[in-house]
Amino acid sequence: MATAAARSVVVVGTAKNAGKTTVFNALRAVAARRGAVMAVTSIGRDGEPFDALDAEPKPRVRLAAGTLVALPAGLVPRSPALALLDRGEESALGTMMFARAMLATTCEIAGPPTARAMRATIDRLRALGEGPVLVDGAIDRIAPLAGGDDAIVVATGAASGATVERVAAVAAETVARLRIPGRDPACERARIVRVPGALDARDAEELLGDTGDVTVVIEDPTRVAVRGALFAKLQAFVDLRCERPLQVVACTTSPVGRDATLPARALVEAVARATGLPAFDVVADLTAVPDG
């Protein structure tokens, strides 16, 4: 994946239980095998043993010895596994603490609440270690990373649909929203419309009733609140661009869901075709690249 030059690598999911934390652990393990120790943190809260909503078991965040981690004071385990190095921004769970794993361990991780603080946390981890920072993310909370040199990996799978075709379609729509291009004065149309805040269904309907000879500019891709057929129609009708684009580099697939188990190879290949991005199944060790 095109992550070597990235400041951070952020894993986001198309749905709950899409395999995001499994991918997070796999990326960290691959880096360790290559002799690189990644720093880790989370935009939300991850690594808890049980889901807060349905009490189902969740994958733990595993840290190899040497890993740098940013987590709030309220989640620092009472064990010698972590050596505290520095203090950072405030969060709902206490002051952000920067630590190094002295022993292999599992823990919960969480990040600070504001865009400025999240960027400061990533930058501090970069200063303390080497290479990109691995971030367990959430699609609706990655605005702090827009416009930067951060790589986004989209995790999808059977949690998003009961068929290969449905999962691939959800992945394609998600990637299309996150990959809204940045502004290009050479390609802008006769009229420019800036949409402050979120671009919602009412905005979309108004724009579709216009002449269509318009470039619509939003702040960043996370501001698009339109989904499904309406989003596809809007994107085909206007030149939709943003001030601060995101860099989506790959997808991952998880064929096992609560209601269905899909064929792993067919799924990873379908997602690569639908999104135009390389796709990986990190459990079955499968890779697919888009045609052409």
C-alpha cells in the first residue's frame, strides 16, 4: 500500500464490525516483521474487550514491545507494560499520555476530542518515533486529517451487506465520497457555489434543480451528508470538489458477518473492481488490484 511517505495511516470502517481493528492489528504486525515499530492511537475509542452496545466480544488492540502509543490517562493499564514518556492534550478520559510498550500487551486506546489536538497527538508520536502513525479511525471523525499527508484505508465486509455485490457497492460509494477531489482552477465551471457546513439532501436537491454548469465546493469530504442514489446523481450532475481532500489508498475486506459468510476471494476482487483501489483480505492473505 502507498503508506510509506504518509504521516499517519488511518483505518476506517464502512459499518460496525467491518474488521477495522483486525486490519489495525495486521498492519502493526506487518510493520513489526519488516523491522519497523509503528506508533498507534485512535480517533475514537477502541480495543475494549466487549462492545458497549451489544456486549459482544471485540478484537483487542495488541501492542508489540517497543510500540509507541497515545492514550488518555484513564485508560493507562496498571501494569509495568507501558513506560510513560510525555503528556499531551486533555480528553474526556484524562490527559493524553505518550508511552512505549516495554512488554507485549493489549490495551484500550482513545484520542483527544478536537481536530487541533488530534493533529498535535499524531505529530508528537511522529517526533517520538519513526515512520507513520497508525490510527484506528471513524469515517465521521477524520476531518482533522483532510488536506494532509495522511493515508486512509477503508475496511469493509459482510457487515455491510449479505451479498458480494452489495458489499462492493457500499465500498464504492464510501470511497467515492471520501475521494472527492481538491479544487483545480483549470477545470472549474462557469459558476462556483460554496456550501458551508454539511452538504445535505436539501442542498443536493437545490443543486440538481440548477443548470448543472456549476462547481460545488465543500470544506472536506466528511461534510457530505448525502448517500445512495442522490449522491451518485449529484456527483454526475455537478463538479463536486473540496478545499481539503483526503488520500484514500486501499480497501480491506472481511467475508464473515453476523448474518452471512461470503466467498473471500470473490469479495476482495469485487471490492477492488468497484472502488478502483487495491483490496486486501488480511486474514486469508488475499490481494486484488483493480482492472487496468
